[in-house]
Amino acid sequence: MSESDAGESIAGESAAQGGAAQKNAAQKSVAQETCVPGDRRLGPGVLVLVVGPSGAGKDTLIAHARERLAARANIRFARRRITRAADATENHIALDEDAFAAGVADGRFPLHWRANGLCYALGEEVAQDIAAGHIVVANGSRAAVPEARGRFLHVRLVHVTAPPEVLAARITARGREGEAALAQRLAREPVLDGEPDLRILNVGAPFEAGERLAAFLRGL
Ligand SMILES: Nc1ncnc2c1ncn2[C@@H]1O[C@H](COP(=O)(O)OP(=O)(O)OP(=O)(O)O)[C@@H](O)[C@H]1O
Ligand SMILES: O=P(O)(O)OC[C@H]1O[C@H](OP(=O)(O)O)[C@H](O)[C@@H]1O
């Protein structure tokens, strides 16, 4: 699917480009979907998962969009729980394995996954924001998309990528991972469940790709 096709398919569901009247109608129908008996998925808000290989620039583009959309109260940016020590690459909440397991056992994480030898989760505030009808943007795992679709009523996928040699150069330069972890990340290619709603080839200036993500989010 081309990017413009993908954009149309989103517009078909949320009336992103259809003017205020259409948008209101779409919002109403989204709200009604949550009333389907037996459907316990989280809604009516939209979870936007930004996925793609390590080094593609997911966090960079999310940070850019966050700055650009600071005035948009209905667009939230998830702060992930990760069993990795705090560092400058992401403003996550660092948890140890026990605290993470307790969060899972208590049902506090609306979505969690394991990858790269780490555990990742979205926090309970994401469920609250989705229940309030907000758009929540999160750096996600390609492998966890089926789980996301099982937990959230409206999931949109933004796939960010770059050529392998660019990925390798970026994560080497970032310096967060050692050699073995770096090789494992580069070898990781989980299948993506479904067509992305937006594809971004992040090879130019980060600003350009970041603007594309911001424009996509504005249109939801
Ligand atoms: N368009 C770009 N041009 C040059 N460098 C970039 C670009 N986009 C991102 N980078 C750099 O590449 C590195 C990886 O970016 P980032 O951490 O955003 O990727 P990521 O997809 O979130 O990776 P990971 O999944 O490993 O966390 C960072 O050092 C970032 O500054
Ligand atoms: O390879 P897949 O499953 O798509 O993604 C695996 C995980 O790795 C990255 O996190 P980070 O680089 O550790 O912050 C992604 O955000 C995801 O959580």
C-alpha cells in the first residue's frame, strides 16, 4: 500500500480529512463501537504505535512530533516502562524485573512485550487517556502489534525505517548497546501484522520525517 493509500484508509475510518461535520460523525461512530457487547478492548481513543527496526529513528521522530504538537491536549505521548536503566535516549520509567512482573501480575499495563532482552510496557495512564478519547503515541514493537490489536479498539501503525547500513551506523554512533546487543538488534526482523497506516523512510533530515509524523497525527 502506498503512503497516500494508507492515508486514505485512515481517513475512511476517522474522517481525518473530511471537515468538521464528517469528523464529528466519525467520532460518534467510533464511540458507538465501544458499545459492542462483549468487546472489552480499550477505546474510544486511538493508539498510534510507531514501529520499525532499531536505529530507524522512532524516538527521534516522536520527540519532534511531541514538540510540534505540544498545544494539542488530545494528543498524548506515552512514557514507557522498560527494564533498562534511565538514559538520555528516552524519557522512560526504569523498572527492575520484579517491579515489571508485579505490574503485569496486577494488570497495570495495557500492553507489554519482551524484546532485545528487555521488558517494555505502556502504563495505566495510557488506558485512561484512551478511555478519555485521546490519541496516544507510543514507540512500539513490531512483534507486539497483534497483542495491541487485541487490547485496543483503534490501533494505527507508523512504520519508520532506513537502509540496514544506516541503521548500523546510527546505533553504533548512539553507543547505547555493546557489540553483541547491537548485532542482535540489527538481525531482528519480526513480521509486522498488517499494512502500516503511514510509512516513513527516515533518511533525510530528522526534521522532514518528524514533520511527516506530526502531520499524520494532526490528521487523525
Ligand atoms: N534522519 C536522521 N538522520 C541522522 N540521524 C538520525 C536520524 N534520525 C535519527 N537519527 C539518530 O539515529 C539514532 C537512533 O535514533 P532513535 O533512537 O530515534 O531510533 P529508534 O528507532 O528509536 O531506535 P531504537 O529502537 O533502537 O530505540 C539516534 O542517535 C538519532 O539521533
Ligand atoms: O524489534 P521490535 O520488536 O520491533 O522492537 C523491539 C523493541 O525495541 C525498541 O525499543 P528500544 O530500542 O529498546 O527502546 C522498540 O521500541 C521495541 O520496544
